[in-house]
Amino acid sequence: MSIIFDMTVADPGDPGGWGVWLNSHYLEHQQFVQKAQLSAPGTQMELYDLGLWPLEGGTDWWVDAHYAMHQSLETASGISAPDMQAVDFTDPESWGIFLDLNAQHHAAIRQHYGIT
Ligand SMILES: [Zn+2]
């Protein structure tokens, strides 16, 4: 399988770019679930529709679902998931830190499953 998510940077002021990030990022999470289940059949993996961005009610649902998915990747791969639950999407600096942490874990998981 080839890399389908290489967008490590998204500009908080660019809703269109964020939409592209959300969708390609979600597709890679789907790819990771497939890889984890193929390498260890029966593995239980969390999978939520991260392509949906909460327009009302805050972003807690998305943040929690995303973190749960990274935790299940940690369990499946043995690669520690960074804590990404402290993100504040109203703060561009916090958003940037989140993007970096997420990109690092995705790169490590990609390498673990041989996705190039
Ligand atoms: Zn992620």
C-alpha cells in the first residue's frame, strides 16, 4: 500500500485545506486499521468517522475519538501514542503542536506496517 496522507501541515485559517487534511487523515486511519487487522486477525480497532468535523458542540468528540484510535494503534503496534487530547483548535500554536504530534505517530505507524 502506498502513502495516502502526506499532509502534515494545515492552515487553521484555510477551511478548504483543513477539509482535505481531515479526509486524507481519516483515509489513512482506515488504512492503518486494515493493516493492523491483516497482520493480527481478530485485532479490535477503534474506528470513528474522523472526516466529519463538529460544527456545533465543540471539538471534544473528534479529539476523543481520534485519541482512542491512536491508542488502539499503540496497542496493535507497540508504538506509543502521544497525548493529543490537550489540543485547543482555537489556538493556532496548539493546533500546530497537535499536527506535529499526529504526523510523528502516523509516520511511525506507516513505517511499522511498511507503508511507503
Ligand atoms: Zn491521526
